[in-house]
Amino acid sequence: MDKQEESAMAQHLLVAADKHDLERLKLICEEKLCNCIDTSSVATILALAEQHHCHELKATCLVFLSSPNNLDAAIESEGFELLTKRCPGVIKDLLKSQVAPSILGKRKSGA
């Protein structure tokens, strides 16, 4: 099984685990997905994290996207357009995670 297949399986299991309140399985799937994040999958995984209240998975995706190269590549992926349509709140969180550190850095250096 390749990385893409493992990611797809973990995504489906996470949805089922959330639906049936299987917290331990949900955490295992989150952990697996945290290790599967790449520029082609991050938008889909981020949407999944938002829809199923996976805070650690969402945070891991946002950290991954804090790299300008990763963000640029992810924006070009098919999943990113879907993310912007289905989860506009995540885009706000992404902007906050990108803008806040740069603003805080300027304030610290300017103070």
C-alpha cells in the first residue's frame, strides 16, 4: 500500500470513527494523517480536520502551510479550491496563522 492509499484509508476511517464516537480510532487516524501531509493532500486533510473537529490535525496542516513553498504548491492543488468553498472559516484561520506571526515579529523588532 502506498502513501496515498494509506492516507485515503485513514481519511475514511476517521470519518467512520467520528460518526460512531470511536475516539481512540479517530486519534490513531489523525496521527497517521499528520504523517501523510504533503502539498497535494494538505487541503483535503485540512478540510477533513475542520469538518470532524480534529484540532491537532488542523494545527499540523497550518504549520505545514506556514512554509511559503508549501503554501504556493497547495494553492495550486485541486483540493484547495474545494477547501475555500466548503470551509471558508479554515481560510480565515490560515490567514491568521500566516499574518499574525509576521505582524508580531514586526512589533517585537520595532519596540
